[in-house]
Amino acid sequence: MMYSIDDASTLLPKAWYAYSGGSALAVGMFYLIMLCDLNEDNVQGDIFLIVVGLAAALSIVLGLFIKYRAEFSPVYSIVMQHYFIALLGILLGGSVFACAIVWAGRHDLLWFAFNVNAAGMALTLVISILLTARDIGVWDGTDSWRQQIEKYIDYSKHQVSPTLTSDTVNYKKIAYPHLIIGAGIGTIPLLFQIYTGDRQNAIFFAAPLVTLSISYMIFKSIGPAHVRIFLLRRIEKEQGCRFQNADYEKIQELRRGFFMARWLMKDYRPPQKQLDAGNHVVSKRHNKKKRK
């Protein structure tokens, strides 16, 4: 997403370990379930550690890039949304779905279940984009969509408000609930056919729940954000310039206070300090003494 300064102050301090933990979990589950068939005889400890360690290391690099260098631009938003779908929706969600198949004793349907989940995620995203584009008036021939996008743009400063993507989320109103529910329960007939009961109870309900949760996020946030960013890119091409995140300089100032900012930021300078009329540095303690 195109993060605001408030979003960045929450995300940036924990970006590197949040991304590394999530990637290690998703890749680890994919390896154990999809490549080792949940059979400990097939698990090679050294390969498992290398795979998970490499995923965590690459994600730490990604997290540090986000913490110190990402511009939170429209292009960044699209890339990270696809990363979210691939990591959580396809790798993690598909692995959970396949786990239900393995525990039910139908190893022959392992990759079929994974591919069904991946196709479901892709189809959900496409449907969400098409429905949002219809609702915003992309195809009505009147350019009514332009007003809804331009209210976030400051043409004089070549900036776009980060709320372009963030205010698509309104959890009090669920758009297309029948489609979201359908995406979640669509996995149940396949599971029910191969379901054997006993210890599979938890995973039987977990698989549709994961699909339902990711589908909800796609319909509520990711799909609408895609449409808005595509339309923003259309305006950028007309204007012949890229729009910068309006909160970028505030985010940069936030970054300057981080431990490794001096070495990892691309335009590092010391954090701004309060100046008096004579351009002398005034500390907070000095201000308090003057008040006394």
C-alpha cells in the first residue's frame, strides 16, 4: 500500500522481522507439505534449514529496504500487494488446503488442491478488479472515475495522497458478500468428499477459513487499490510525470531516527532539530529552563 506517515510509524520499526517471520513460515510449510508430503522420512533437515533460512534472509533484506529506502509509491503498492497474495494467499493458504488433503490420506490430490487454491486467489483478484472498475465508472464513457482519483492528487506539487489506497477499506460495509463467502466455502465440497473425520476436524475448517480471509482482504482492499493505482498511472502518463507519495518527506524524517539510517538511507542527513531565531540549536531542556 501507499503508506501514510501514521502507517509508516507503525510498520517501519518492525518491517524486517515481520517480513522474515512471515516468509519463513509460508516457505517452511510449503516445503514440509508440498515437497515432503508431511512425511518425516522425506524431510532433509539441512535442506529444510537452508530453504527456510534463505527465505528469511531474503525477507530481511526486503524488510530493511522497506524500512530505509522504499518510497511507498503507486508502483511499490502494486508489487507489495502481489507479494502479499503470493506469500499468504498462494503459498500459505495453498499449503493449509493441501495439508487437509494429506491428512485425509489423498496424497494423489496434493498438487490439485494447491493449484485450485492458487487459481481461486487469481480469479478472486480479477473479479474484484472488474467489479470495482465497473462501480467506479471506468467503462461508462463519461470519465466519471477521474473525479474520484483526482481528489487525491495535488498537481502543483506532483503529489498523491496515500489515502488513495488506504481508504478503500471500510470494514463496516462488506462489498459483494456472496462472492466472498462463495470463495471460502467453494473448497468445502472437495474436502467433504475426501474427509475422513477424526483428527482432520481442525484442518477441515481451517482451509476454507484461510481462503475466506484472503478473499475478504482482496475484495475489501487489494482489488480496489489495484483499480485506483491503474487509473492513477493513466493520469501520470497523460501528465508525463510520476506523482510522489505526499507523506514521503515525513517518512524520510522518521527514518533518520533509526539506528542504521546513516548507512542505509539514500539521502541521509541528521534529524531536524528545533532552531531559535538566531539559527542556534535549542534543546528541549533549554526551552524548559527558559520557561522557568
